[in-house]
Amino acid sequence: MKKFGRISDGFTVVEVLLVLLTLAIIGTAGYFVAKHIDTKTIPTATSTATRSNYSKLSPATVNSKTAECNTPITVSNDGDSGPVQCSNGDLNATEWNYLAKTTSLSIMTLGYNATEQQVTNAICSDTSGKVQDGATLPIEGTALEISTMYYGWNSTYAQINITELNC
């Protein structure tokens, strides 16, 4: 009877082939398991906010100049809601979408190059009740804050005291 040829360390060719075959099977199985895992559905324990790119959120006609995220909001008795920002400082798209669906706010449609006068006119229009679902002052204040972030307006716009405007 003929013996199988030995490799220099004493392993037979058959043993080496069995080890290589086992490794190939394990590697193939690992590949298919890794391919079928959906990493997007794994929740993170440290954050409730998810981040997206600089999207165009309705009713805006241009993309946001601020990165967006999504975090739950709360609504108070006066209809105001928040937060405007997520814990990382990004614009809370959940809040933007809530404001856009709840009231018809012209301030959220002004675009990048809105002047302070256009912002003031929009606030007066929104709070006068001339638009559908006239906004309360707290709601308009939140819309002003989030619109300033979205469009990258001068931060002094967010300081406009809407209760002292002569509309």
C-alpha cells in the first residue's frame, strides 16, 4: 500500500486540502451572513436623533443650509412645539415638518436671500390670520428660529421681537 506524500512538517496533502476546504466553507458562510445583515436597523443606545443630508424640506423651495436630523418633538398647550435643534445642534426636520403641516407659514418659504423687511412682512402676514390657520406668536417665534437656521439667515433675524412689531 502506497502512503500519501508528506509535506515537510509532516502533514499529508489530504489534511492540508481538508483544512483549506473547511476555511473556504467558513469564509463563504461568513460572507452570506454579513451580506444579509441590515446595519441601518440596529438602534443606537446613545442617541435618539438620526441625521440626514442637506435636504429640501417642504414648503421650502431650496435645500437647507444646515444639516438636518430627526428627533421627537413635544407640543405645548399654546400649539408651540420643539425642539428646533437636535442634541448635536442640527436642524430638527421633525419640527420643520410639523410646523409645515400644522399651519401655513409664509416665513418658511422665503429662501436664502430674504431681507429683514421680508421676514418682518412674513411674520405680520402669518400672525394676522390672513393666511389659513393664522399662527400664534409662540408658533411664529419657533418658525422664525427654525427658518433662520434652515436658510442660514443673519442670526439677528432670530432676535426680532415679534410681540413688538407694528403689523
